[in-house]
Amino acid sequence: MTEELKKEYTRKITHANRTQITVLTFEMALDYIADAENAGTPEDFDAAVKRSRKCIEQLLLALDYKYGLSFTLMRIYNYVLHLYLKALSQRNTSEFGEIKKILTGLHDSFEEVSRSDNSAPLMSNAEDVYSGLTYGKNGVNTSVSDYNRGFRV
């Protein structure tokens, strides 16, 4: 994943609510799978698979077991983690097709739910980022408003 893409995910996460963060986590996992498919060395492959796996582990940790659906999601996430282990142990991308199919389906489902979720962002004191309002010599300028943050004494 490029540094630019990481910064973009960071900006999105700072302004996202719970459901949108779940959608972004699926997107990051899928991006890391793409990185593993395009890896030039075994070390890059291992690192990308491990990062993608960490995304699913975070989703597993975030489950609220007060709801019955959480147990179904837990089984799905554990199955996907098992597929990651097979891919890592064999250093083979053959498992990625099934992983992508499962994660894309879950991503699409959570994205549909996120459209109706009007809850507030989890980070209430995040910076406002404005992009595209001004153009410089080398492209779009991004400005960050850093006023009104923290405590005033």
C-alpha cells in the first residue's frame, strides 16, 4: 500500500463512524491482498498477507457478542484467518480468490448498512481537511484547519 493511500485511509478513518470504519477495514484488507498478489519477494508477500490478516483480526476483536450475528461473523472471520494461514504456509495465492469473494461480500453488506447509519464520527476532535479548493503548480493543494483543537487555558 502506498503512503498516499495510507494517508487517504487515515483521513477517512478520522471522520468515520463505527460502520464506516468496518467498511474501511475491509477495503484495507482487500488492498493488502492485492499487494500480496503483486509482491516481488517472499518477504513482501508475507508482510502483505500479515497486514491483511491483522485487519480481519481487528474486525474479530470488535465483535459485540450481545448480538447473535456476531457469532456467525466470528466463524466467517476465523475461516478467513485459516485461509490466510494456508496462503502463508504455502506462499501461494490460490486461497486469495475465496478470501476476496468472502471479504467483498461482507464489504458490500456493511457498506449498505453504513448508508443508513447516521451516527456521529468516533473521533470528535479530528482535523478538518479540505482538498481541491485551491490548485498549485503540482496539483491539488490540501489544507488542514488546526484551530479549536485541544484545551485552552
